Amino acid sequence: MNIETTRLLLRPIVESDAEEIYAYAQNKNVGIHAGWEPHGSIEETREVMKVVFLGQESVFGMILKETGKLFGTIGLIPDPKRQNDRTRMLGYAIDEGHWGKGLTTEAVQALLRYGFEELRLDLISAYCYPHNERSKNVLKKSGFQYEGLLSLAEQRYDGEVLDNECYAIKRAK
């Protein structure tokens, strides 16, 4: 299934996306905000793709219509912090060259519509590190409500243990 917005095409990720995913996944400024280590090789990207992206329902590549190039990934996956089938957790990562252009917010809002209208979810959650102001801004602009701080929630790949700020949005009744 594809989802279109004014500037974007969200489509399932395929094996041939490896080069474009690697292009941003190797950037030290991208993964650190989501907790994953920058990819060291295209082979590592291919392995991550097998586990995280390929064949996953509700996980999409973000394609800029103007260029036809994949510049990020976004998805709704089961939330390990919630034991409820009618919830999903939002996650995304985009190439640093596309930060600050409103593209992530546009993609998030499209995925929220998909999650609530197509998947009939009751709630979509999102988590970010307290220092990740860009992600917090995207979530707030998209209507997410701050739920609270989960202290010492996650050990990042570099060994640092970080808090998670918790956000959620409920389906309108």
C-alpha cells in the first residue's frame, strides 16, 4: 500500500532501497537521536533492513516526489511498552539534509490518518530522548500529547542510559 501527500510518497521498503538508506544511516547525526549506531557498511544496512523494514506492515520509505529519491523511513510498529493490540508506536529517521523542511511532519500526519482510519488504532505512541528538540517539535505539531518522562528507559549503543519522553495521540471519537 502506498500513501501520498502533497510532496511525498510513502511506500513499502524494498531491497533496492539499501543504498539510499545507507546514505543517511551512516551519518553519525541521524541514528544517535533514535538510539542506533551509525551503519558501518552497506552490508549492515541490508541486515537491518531484513529485520526492521522488509515485509513489515505499516513501515514505509519516504520518497520526495520532486526527486523520486528515498530520504527516510517511517512506520507504525508494536509498542513494547503497551500491551494493547489497538496501539502502535511511531518511529522515523530521515537524512540530515532534509531536516527542518516540514517533510517529517507531513509524513507523520499522513501516517496518523492511515493508523486511525485504515488500521482503526485507538492510540499511537512515540518516544524520544529529552534532548531531541526536532522530534519533539514534529510530535507536538502533529497533535501528540506529552504523557511524561520514563527515567533511565534505554541504554543506547554507546552505553549511555537515557530517559524517554513519552507522547501519544488518541483517535478522535
